[in-house]
Amino acid sequence: MNDLILIPGSEKVIQVQVRNRAGEAADPETVLFTVKAPNSLRTFTYGVDSEVTKDTGAGLFTLAFKLSVSGTHYWRCETDGVVAAVEGQFPVKASYVI
């Protein structure tokens, strides 16, 4: 998915694999995603927000959400202490139409 060119209106999908200190896949009670767009900061919580889902297999969680603005977006995933946080970023190109 990293090869896709994203524009406002596209859906961004971020999947994380949560592991415990021993390196084994683990299902934490709390999974929190934070997305910082150029114009906003949004949080998504597993079990609260429909954008965060638990996938088949231990420790697999997915965030899927609509993009509303162009620019560099940053994301972070945190759990309830099972592992350290994971972060990343991705570009969103300006639309030629909207």
C-alpha cells in the first residue's frame, strides 16, 4: 500500500502488529491511534471508534479512515503497556479537482 498516491477523499489504511516483550503477538486491552494532519489532530480507539478493527490473528489491528486535506500526515499507535508506541508518516497530494 505504500506505493499508492493518496489524495483528499482517499481512504488510508494502517495495520500494526502488536507484540509483547518476548516478541510474541499479543492482544492488548487498549489500542489508540493518533493521526496528525496539517489542520487537525484525531484519535481513534479500538472498541470505541469503528475506524479501528481487530484482524484475524493475535495482535493485528487496522485503522482505516478518510483523508480530508493534502500535506504530510503523521500517525502513532499506542497500547496499554504491552509494547512501545509505533509511529509513521505519509504524504497526501493535493487534488486537481477539489
